[in-house]
Amino acid sequence: MTGLGIFLNILLFLVVLSIVICIHELGHFIFAKKAGILCHEFSFGMGPKIWSRKKGETTFSIRAIPFGGFVAMAGEEVEADLVKVGQKVRLGFDPDGQVKRIVLNPNNPAYHDFLEVTIESVDLKGEDGSALFINEYTVKRDAFYVFDKKVYQIAPHDRVFGSKTKWQRFLVSFAGPMMNFVLAFFVFMLMFMIGGVADEKSTTISEVSTGSPAAGIVLAGDKIISINGVSVLSWAIDDDTPSVRTELAKYDNAEPFILVVERNGVQVTLDPIYPQYFFIGFNFASLPGSEDLLVDVDKEDEDITELRTNDKIISIDGVTFQNWNELIAFQKSYTEGSTDEEPTVLIYERDGVQYEYSFMAYGEDVLTSQNLDLFASRIGISGSSKFSFFGSIKGALSSFASSSVSIYKTLGLLFSSNQVGVGDLSGFIGIYTITSQAASQGFLTLLNWIGFLSVNLGIINLLPIPALDGGRIVFIGYEAITKKKPNQKFENALHTIVFFLLIALLIFITYNDILRLFGLN
């Protein structure tokens, strides 16, 4: 890939990540403002600020590390009292004689004209709704602390997160994931509105994949009349009527598919199409007139496997194969995949010499969690589509549900499967890689990935883990059940500790991403 290509992929990655994260934080921000919570800052990114602008009482900023983001709400952290009895400060007043600025460093020469006082009594919280004051001076509820290099608005009790009702706090916490779900739905809907929804009643072929078994035999626009002598009247209708999908699923005897199509008004019997099979992570090429089980390895997979295209498979886990029927029969009993103690062992032949290749093959439970089949047959044709507004809504809901189920299954495998662990998770580098791959496959594939990523972020944030939105919701639920608030210092300390643990986990995941990127893992 050229330098320009890498730059554009990085830019696209940042744009995609910015959209998904900013929508999440925007949800928190909107509902916090609606609840009357003081929001000090709305930030995209972490680390030092590279740009900021204040609008109203909130500073909007972009930070140097373009990963993550946050809304700094008053009361999310236990704020230490910045002014105490016996402390000297300088006070700046508005035209009505109320304190507007509290200068914490009385020796700051920029504020020598402000009134210097020693604090004898102070209340800047006003928990009972009373006026705020320092000594005999009334303090405005939107006054500012003045540091040497910044100002910081004070947060009376009625402006902090913890002072709001349980329902308001729940909505603020849930709003981030909710906005991710809303974004995902509309992205999926846009994808279907642009690409259309499947026309299940039509047997017309819209696309033939390049390099697929059907390429050069089937043409886009062909209307399928029959498959292996069975008439088909639809692409996929859920009844007992033969369809393109049901007939192409009949690969138990490893026979080629013979299609009769209507092309330019004339019925044509096409040459036999020998399907491509997918099993335990590899493509197997079924060649005309050959019983040999030959591997078909994609270029991008050559860094992670010893196998190469046209290698002949002799056996898998000690079971030998003479033909395709034996492989198809074998796959029906192969559901567990590898274990930590017993990897899958594959014997293959290349140029008359046999070699052994051991690898960790995923079982059916892992593959189905990623919407993949343990064993699949394909010839590389796609049905036609049509525009349908309500069909787009239905398709968006279906994609949303499918993405959600896939994510929950994957999370479940972390605890139930010995084939999936924390080391298999992907972080920002993994997201960059997938974003680049999705973009290379077209705009619709990219939209599908953005929708899936947004659902992923929403669900992950709802996990009942401190420092995540779900963790805050758990504490709110505890309060609703016990009728008493949890200790604020304990809750915030727990959020902080787990936050740093999650950062450590992210570093570990990123390290593994780098190893995978360079083929070292």
C-alpha cells in the first residue's frame, strides 16, 4: 500500500472513530444538560488539549490522542473543597455586588485590584437551596474559581450529577449507549436504502464474484430457471417451494451444480459449476473432474498459515480423505474444534511431499458467534435487490439484532470457551485494520462495519463494570433497591481503580494487535 493509501486509511479510521465516540458522548451531554447538570468540558480524545473553545458554560475541546472522549460533568468525581476557613483569596464582584470570581492565589499580580479576604465562613454548595457565600459576601451560583492559568466554574449542589433523581441519573448514564444504538440503526437503514433489500421472489442474478466458481460461467442479469433439474421460482421464500437457496444448499454428494438460466430471452444450460467449500478456516477448491481436496488460500492469509493454494489435504486429525464426500461426512461430526492440549493436525501434500501443519481450529460455537458456518459451500452469485423503505427498516432492525447477538455470544465465549481469550480481542489498531479492509470492499461494507462498531461500543459500555456506563447504572439500581445512596467516595474510588485497570487491558490488547499486524502472533 502506498503512503497516500495508508494516510487515507488512517484519516478514515479517525473519522469513523470520531463519529462513533462523539455520538456516544453527545448522548451523555444532551441528557446531562437537560437535567441541569453542569458540564465543564466536552472532549474528543485524551491527553493534552490541542484546540478548545468555550460556548456557554462548557468548553469543547480536541485532545492530542484521538482515542476516546469524555464529558466532564460536575459530581462525577469527588471534588475537594478548593476554599477553606482560614485561607486567603481575592474576590471579584459583578455590578450587583455579588462575587463572580474567586482568585485562589492572592499573590497573582493580575488580580491585585480584587478584594483580598481571609475566609471566616463559607458555603459554596448550598445543599439546602440557600444562597452561596464567603464571609458576608454573596457568591453567584455561576461564579468561577480562578487558577493561575485557567478558570473553573463552581458547582453548587443542585448542579452536580449526584443531586439529580435516580431517573435523571439513569437517563444520563444510559444516553451514551442509547445514542450508539440509534446511530447503528440509521447507518444500517442507510445501507439498505442505498444497496436495496433482497428481492426474495426474484431468481435474477445481480452479481458474480470475481474469481468465484461461477465467474466466467454465470453472468449478471441471468435468471435462474432450474438447478440440477429442479425448477426454482424464488431466491429464498420460507416455505416448502424449491428456491435458489435451498437447492444450492444440497451439497452432500459433492456434485457440480448445473444451472439452466434465461439469458436475453433464451434458456441456456450452463457448464457445470464446481463449488468452493469452507471448513475450519480454509477454502477448499472443488475442481472439475477432480476428487482431490485442494486448498485455496487468500493472499492476505498467507502470513498466518503454512498452506498455499493447490496444496492437497491428506488427513485432518488422523482421518484420511479420498474424496469430497468423505470430507463432507467428516465435518458433520466436527463441532468442538481444537483444545489447548490438542490442536488440529492437518497433513497435506505439496509437489509429492507430505507435510504436517498444526493450528488452533475454532469450533462451531466460536464460528456461529461470528455469524460463520463451520462448513459452507459457495459458487459466488448474489440475488437481486430492490428499494423498499419499510424493507430498509426491517433490514436495519435485523442487522442490529444480529450484531447485538454476535457481540453477546463473543463476550460469553470469553468465559465459556477455551478457544477464545482476552488476547483475541482487538483494540484501536484492530479497529483500524478492519476499517481499512471494510473500506476496500466498498461503501456499503464500510457502513455495515460502522453500524456494528457502534452497537459494539454501546453494548460494551452497558456491561456492569465500574468506570463504564453500566457500572454507574448498577449503583443507581442498588440505590433504588436499598433506598440509600452508596458511599460516594467508595463509588468514585472504585470507578477510578477500574478505569486504570481497563487502560492496562487496552494497552495489553494493543500490544497483541501490533503483534498480529506484523504477523508475530
